Amino acid sequence: MTQPEQAVLLWPLLALAARNHQILSYAEVEGLTGIAARGFGQPLGLIHVFCDRRRFPLLNLIVVQRETGLPGEGVPGRAMSPEQYLIEQAKVFVFDWAGKDKPRAEDFGAVA
């Protein structure tokens, strides 16, 4: 499966979690999708860029390390303080993800 296809697979899971105001650990996402947690960097990065370009809240930021409660090292984009992550996660929770078209692999391929 390509990284854009993995991003397409992750998108509805993250959108549903956001609707439910739920933070997901990398391990939980791995268990729900079958994508190895070590492989999340690129598809989550594609989701980050997609959201950033459309001025959506950064949906990828609700996936965090179990130990710290923060996204892992190397999250793309600007460096954020823990407080900034919490503010962005709150924006993710109140955004109308269901009202937006679900991205396709081609959409993520364009941001790669």
C-alpha cells in the first residue's frame, strides 16, 4: 500500500476520533488499521500538509505517543509547545470533518 493510500485509510479513523473528541495513541491506530506504527510518519505527514494547505485544523495531531501524550518527534510543520498542541487538538475536535469531502489518494499524492 502506498503512503497516500495509507493516508486515505487513516483519514476516516482520525475524523471519527475527532468527532468523538478522542486522542489516539500510535499503538491504537496500528491496532485499528494494521499499519505499523513506525510507518505512520509519512502518511500522517501527508495529512498534515493537506490540512495545512486547506487551512483545516491539523488532524494528524490527535495521534500521540502513549508515554508523553504528544505527537512523536519529527511531526512536520512548525514546532509547537505542548500548549499549542492542545489548542490545535481542540480546533480539530470542533471542526466539521463530515462536512468536508474525504481526500483521495491522488489528493495526498499531490502534496507529497
